[in-house]
Amino acid sequence: MKPNTTLKKLSHTLGLSISTVSRALKNHPDISEATRQKVWELANVLEYEPNTYAINLRTNNSKLFGLIVPVISSYFYDSLIASLEEEARLHGYSLLILQSGDDPLVEQANLKLCKQNRVAGVFAAVTKETLDITSFLKLSENDIPVIFLDKVPTYAHCNKICVADADAARIAAETLLSHKKKKILALFGNSHLSITRERQKAFRTSIDESGKKVRLFIQEANHPAEACERILKAWAATAKPDAIFCMSDEILTGVMKAVQQLKLNIPEDAGIIAISNGFIPQLYYPEITYVETSGFKLGKLAYTRMMAIMAGSSFIQQMQVDALLVKGGSI
């Protein structure tokens, strides 16, 4: 393997001090134009690259952000990652992308990696089982800002960037009511997550306060296979739902597998509405009506907040991305 070119090698080859070479590479005004040109020419020929890790150690100023998400293979997180990476690159930063697999122990190992790499800040969507966020808070205390996004902890005193969970669920419920649905099966995710609790509370409240005679059945589905099973059981019963609400894209994929297995006609046999990032609903015909919760917009907002914190903003803030109804042909 070809050894890396160092400042010491440039210095020895040019007969200049290491400090002079270093300042020349930074285009310092104290170094003459002729010397700077000579240093840069040799650096280019020898393909010199600064040792960023050494620079980080010396200056304690990393140009790297950490991002921890439960899974990367999700269209929501895929668009979130694309958004954050785009913003980071535009501002001269890089993104260290880590996935926890929804395992709190892996999440802790990822946090350790972030500390070891001296990241400038951390973006994190916590796992379903994360109840103690002490390790995250310690990072903030050590001047490494942490922004929780999408799946956030219940702890109030931390920066959170979310989609408008309550509004999204309310819009979905009101849409079903406007189509005169009378028996609604609503599938929600893990009840330990604040995102689930907020969406479920808003959905139920919208139905209850409508004054309309609607039978609402709320069930939990932690993954697509479980969502599929819920639909198969519902259609095995005598009284079948006339509408299905899916809290997430993951639940929607499970529901649609059951729909295809049962050979249901949508929306004649049942109306379907989901809260979605927008990609999955377009894969079906008719396209699924959904309430948009954009991972891309969430990433943009999270990065803006991170920059504000690094610029000196010290107050705790919870921000959200507005929800938007996108009509398909499934209701």
C-alpha cells in the first residue's frame, strides 16, 4: 500500500518548516504567493490529503454529523437520509449513518461510535424499547447537540423534530368520516412510542367527537406480517370493516398483502387510508389515499435546527412538519 503523504514529507522535500507548509496550504497571508504555489504544486503531485481525524483531535471541531435510525431500508428514512446528507454536504459536513435495528444495545454502541468519531452533533430516531435517554443527554452536556426526530422520547426537555402526528391522524379520521364510513379498523404501531400514542389519541378523539355513529376497532400491528394477519382475521369475521386506517407505510404494506390475498376490490369492499411518506401508496392501483408525512422535509427542518443550536441557540424546542392530504382512489 502506498504510504500517505504527510506534512512532514512535504516539509522535508521542499526544505521548509512544517508550520510554513501548513500555513501555505491554508493560504495564510503571511506566506508569499511563490511559496504557496510551490507547496500546493507538490501537494497536488503527491496527492496530499489532510488527516481529518488529527485535525479534529487538535481543534475539537469535527465536520461530521452522526445519524442513528432504526432501519435504513425504509422509504421514510431513505428520504430523511437524502435530505440530511444534501444539507450536510452543502455546509461542508459529512454524515455518519448508523442503524440500530430497533435494538437499544446496538443504539448504545452507535452512540459510542459517534463519540469516538468526535461528531459535531447527533440526529437520532430512537428504538421502540428506548426508555432511558441518559446517554443522549450526556452528549448534549458535553457540547455535542442531539436532535431527536420522527421516533422521539417522551422526555420533554430535549430538542425534537416530528411530523404533525396528531394532525395527520385527525385528517385521516375526518377523511373517512366525510366518506360516511361506519365500521373502521384502525391499525397502529408499537404502543410504547410517543408517535403511536399521539396518532391513536387524535384519531380516536376525532371519531368520538364527530357525533356520528361509527364503530371503531383499534388494534396494534408491530410489523407488516402482523398487519396482514389482522386483516385476514377481520375478514374471517361476520361483520367486516368498511374502512381501514394504516398508521404507517410498514402497516400499509402488510394490509395490502392481505387485500391481495383476499382478492378484495378497493374501495368497493373497503376504503383504505394511510399516513405515509408518499412512495408506497403509489405502488398500488388504485393509488392509496394518504396523509403525507415527509421524511425529506423532516430532514431539512432538523438540519436547520442543528445549525441554530451550533450557532448558539440554547433553548429547547419541539418543531413539526405539517401534514397534507394526498387523494388517491382508495376511499
